[in-house]
Amino acid sequence: MSEKGGSVTSAIGFGLLLSTLAGLSTLIGGAFGLISRKPGPRFMALTLGFSAGVMILVSFVELLGEGIEAVGFAPAHLAFFLGMGAMFLVDALIPHDWFGVHEHGPGHTHENGSKNALMKTGLFVALGLGIHNFPEGMASFVGALEDPSLGISIAVAIAIHNIPEGLAVAAPILAATGSRKKAFLWTFLSGIVEPLGAGVAALILLPFLSEAVLGYVLAAVGGIMVFISLDELIPTSRSYGREHLTILGVMIGMIVMFLSLWSLGHVHF
């Protein structure tokens, strides 16, 4: 494990803090929903693409690379694909198709169904996002155990894509109930699951933590993040009808992540 993080105790605390901040970024999106405003399609397409670019590059260059160095080429790739497979099962068993929820904001109650239907939509979205956020909390925590700068990079990427998720929860619940408190509460609950995921990772991993175990976990987390990027972030970004901004965001995200890793000495020319 990298020595840059200092003691194991401080690395654990820092990892839990990062996952908490990333999870609670859903409240930023919730705030947009509560004031009946939405970020524009250009902004959403670019930032979601940016988040995907960061996640994809850090997964292949850093997480999978660390796994290969720790446990070998084939075992690391096996863990990587198992991570993707685990997220596929979660996604298949608990779908969370929230793209269309953006259209169900306040003022559209009568056009798109009853208030009960909107409330149900909001609660299902909150449940689905909460379950999907669980492994994301583990990702930022494990990244912080390896290196604080890596944990920060993962947490920032996750936080960016949590913003529209918070909007997807808050808008329909506000439209259905008229209660900003209820909309805020459910947005909060969907995000707080991320630090819970980090806590579970800490309880499970730490008693068995070794260089090899961390290598397997980092590779698996890389698979999880690539799946999230390809299955969720890029399609959602393109749904805003700004395809060129999506790929531009991916490219910018990758370049920024490369420069970040290079400047911190993680990669060399």
C-alpha cells in the first residue's frame, strides 16, 4: 500500500470523509430541484462526459494497473471483469432508469400522471440510486487507502455524476407532495448510502488487508467504475442531445486525469 496516506487510521478516516462528501453531493442536485431550476443540457452533457472520462482513465491506468502490479496480469483482469459483472447484476436486478425523470419536474404534474405516480417514481429512483451508490462509496474509500490523491480523483468524479441523480430524486417528490422537507430527506437518504458502503468496505477489508487483497479490490473497483461510465454516465450525457459535448467532456476528463496523475508522479514519460 502507498505510504503517502500516512497511518492506516488516518487513511480510513480520510476515505470515509471522501465517500461522505461524494454521496452528499446529491444534495446539490436536490437543491436545483427544490428551487425548480435545472442545469442546462449543455452543462449536463459536458460534465457527465467529463466524469465518465475521469472514471475510465483512472480505472485502466491506475486501478487496473495497480492490480496488475500487485497480483499479476490475468488475476487482476479477472477481478476487473468480476467487478463489471457484479454491477451488471445490480443494474439488472434493480434498474434505475432516471433519465426521463428530468421531465417530471414541478409544473408537469397534470401532464405526466398523478401525484401518486410522481411520488412512486421519486421513491423508486431514490431506492435504486441508493443501492447503486453503495459500491461507489466503496470505490472512493478503497482509492483513498491506496493513495489520498487517487481517492480524491475518484470522489470528485462520483460527486459530479451524483448531482443530476439528486435532481432526479427531488423533482418528482416535490411535485407530488409540495414538501421541500420530504424531497430533501429522500435526496439525503439516497446519497448517505455511499459512506455506508465505505464503512462496510472498511469492516470487511481491513482485517484481511494486504498488498494482494488491495490489488484485487482496486482492479474490481476499476471494473465497477468502467461499467458505471459506459452504462450510465455516457448514455445519460448523450440523452441531453449534445453528442459532441459528451465526447468532448470525456476527452477533457481523460486529459485532466492524465495531467493529475502525471503531476503527482503516478505516471512517467
